[in-house]
Amino acid sequence: MAEFRLNTPLSDEDIEKLKAGDIVYLSGTIYTARDAAHKRLVDLINNNEELPFDLKGAVIYFVGPTPPKPGEPIGSAGPTTSYRMDSYSPILIEHGLKGMIGKGKRNKDVIDACKKYKAVYFGATGGAGALLSERIKKAQIIAYEELGPEAIRKLEVEDFPVVVVNDIYGNDLYQEGRKIWEKD
């Protein structure tokens, strides 16, 4: 396992050096989106309409943050369960998405899309939303404000801590971790 500091947008070269278990500190712009926003993004792609942000090299954080305290850019911002985005993620990856941040396992279609189009799935620590929000320096709603906490936000992050769960080589941190503990 290695540590990396990466700036968004991510490139193929960034993705190629990452392996499951690596710790990554992301800085730059990331976007928030949960299932309702994912459905809208995929509908826009299917209708050849313009997206609210450029997917090329982008990272999407699966989060529905709480309202910010006065003077803060965002409230608690912990990851949500990722499998709810599994039916949408492959098409977003195909159109340039390079990273996803969430918690929990992804399905085979997402893992295959990561391998084919060079994208990674990062895990963030569930239950640490208040701490993770300290790494978010700016937050701005850029689409679907009517979705409330599920609106798409543009976040500016600094050293946002994540772990590579699924890499482009087919490695899965959850499977590797189980193997360690299931040995006879």
C-alpha cells in the first residue's frame, strides 16, 4: 500500500498508479451526487443533452450533506452507500468519470467499467462526516437545487482522505481484506 496526493481532474496516468488499499488525499474540485441526481445525469446523456459539469476526469462523492453551520461551507458530509448508484455509474464512467467516493461494495458492471475505462472507486470512512467536512473548503449547488441535500454540489477539497477500494486491475480491497481474516 502506498500514499498519494492527487489533484482533480484525474488523468489516466493518475488512475494507472493506484492499487486497492492505497491511501489517497484528493485536492481540487469534486462533485456530489446521489441516486436521484445520477438518474438525471444518465437521462441527460441518453438524450444527448448538456451535463451540469464536465465528466472528463471528474470525481463524484456519494453524499447528501447536512446544512452548514453559520460561516461553514457545508455541514456533515459522510459517504452514502454506493450500490444505489451501480445502475448509473457505468455510463458515467464511459463518458469520462474517473473516480467515485462512497462506502460499501460495487457490482460487477461498475468494476468492469472501471477496468475498461480507467476509473477507480474510493472508499471514505462512514460515520466520520463531521471530520470529512473539515476537508471541504467551498461548496456550491450547481444543479437540481430542488433535491435538497441530494442536489449536485461543486466542492473544493483539500487533502480529502480516501482509500482505493476497486482499481483498474480488478483488485477489490473488500475481497482482499476478507482473505486475510479467513485463512485457516
